[in-house]
Amino acid sequence: MHNEKMYRLGEYLITLSDNGQIEWQAHAALGMERRGKCFILENILIFGQCRDEDHGYLKMEFHDHLRKLPPWTKTAYYCSCVSLLDVVTGHVVTEDLLQKLTTLAQIKGASVNSATDIKEGAFRLGRYYINVAEDGNISWQSIEGLNNIIGGPCRIESNVLFICPQTYVQEHQNKQNFLNKLHRLPQWNNTIAWCRGMVLEGCQPWQETRQYHAVGGKENIQNKSIHSRNSADRATFKIQLSSAFKQLSALWPRIRRGKGLFKHLIPAALGAFVLLGGLTLIFYTTGKGCHVSHADEDHHHNHEHDED
């Protein structure tokens, strides 16, 4: 039986066997657990598709177990295999290919077909025009609509070409001229896989990385400040609400008996005013807290077209 080491990575439990096999495990609804294989492509941990679902821990028990495990630090990034496309076929990268690459890397002790020295020039990748400049910078262009050319930068990480978000648009261009030029270019083969968008998530440390991408430093401080202010406002509202109810409770028997009705109408009205004011306050602060600005995650507009 193989020895196993367990790690935590966000909501996932990662199991590493001494034979090099890696599996992921995640909690599902109603005490179920989902499992699948993982593969390491240089500096990226790639999650394979779910292969099994079975009974397991309850959610709280699963998370308690996760917290006791050391963090995963063997790669800098992780992503799902369904996000990566095979450069040769254009389809989702298969687990068989990932397994072969992992095995070859273990045998040779290095990455396979590493794209660390790419020649400058123009290439075709699906409907994308990929350009490698003399200084090594890589960019992309594609057609949007009938006469617009859009483009942006690319990034290579661990033998994967990532099509980063669009940064510009050139209007009133000739679509057919662009496609004709594109079809004359050699096929991109400088990486094993590619991806429409920057789907990488940081591993080290997972929570801080997610927080950094979700909100910037200033926004995070602002978020904490608003949260503290909302907590204080809610506490004030509770005091006001309690006081209003006490006043109304004390006055109600006398109002029912018809004694001192007009005498106590003003305090009752004031109590109702305090109650309504408190409700207005909490709705205002809650609404304000919900509009804390967050930095948008990078998502590339997906331009999937059929080949001509």
C-alpha cells in the first residue's frame, strides 16, 4: 500500500502518493464527496474531471479536517483541465495527455517541450493571430462582429499560452483580409496547450491570494471600515428598537383603558418615529455595505467561431 501525504488547497483536499499519483477531493451536498485526478505541468497543478462521487464527511467535518492539513506549496498555480485546450486538436486537454507529460517529466526530471525560447514571428491559433515580437512580448488579435479587430497581450506559463483580456479594438477593418492573412500563417506549436483567458489561481497562500485578487489593499481596508461602521449602526438600532418597544409596552394598557390617551399620544408617536428611523438607518447602512467596490477578475471575452 502506498504512503500518502495530504494537503489543503482552498476547498480541496490534495492527496499525494509516494508513486507520484495526485488526487483531489472536495465536499459535495448532503455529506457527499467528489474525487478526481490531478496532474502537475511544470508550475501548475491541473485538476482532472470528477471521476467518483461517494459518501463522505459532512461539510463542517470536512472543513475541520482540511484546516489540520498543511497547505499545498508544490506549485504556484492551479486550474481545471477543462479550461485548457490542446494546441494540436483544439479540444479540451485529455487526462491521457496530461498523464504522459507528467510521466515524461518525472523520467527526465525536467519539463517536456518547454517554451522558454520562442522565435519571433506570426502564428495562427484557431481564430487568433498570435504575434511574437523581437523583444519576446506576445500579443493576439481576432475578429469581433463584421468589421472590428480586437486584441490584447498573451502570457506563457508552464507550457500553456494564455489569451489575456482584450485591451483595444480597431473598428472598420476588412474581415476577409484578416482571415486570408490568418490562414497563410503557420500553426502555433510553441506550447502544448492554450487557454482563452487567464484562469490561473494562486496556491501560496490560497486565502491571501484570493483576497488580493478579489479586493485591492485600499478596498480591503475600506471594506473592513464599512463592516465596523455597519456593526456599530446595527448595535445603535437595536438599542433604539428596544427603547421604542419598552415605551409602547408601557403605554399600551393605559391607551386600551382610554385613560390619558391624548396625554400619551405624543410619546407614542415619538416611539414610532424612533422605530421607523432605526429601520431606515439599518436599511441605508446595509445597502451601502453591499456596494463596496471589488476589483473585477480578469475574464477574456470568449470568441469561439467555426473554422472557415
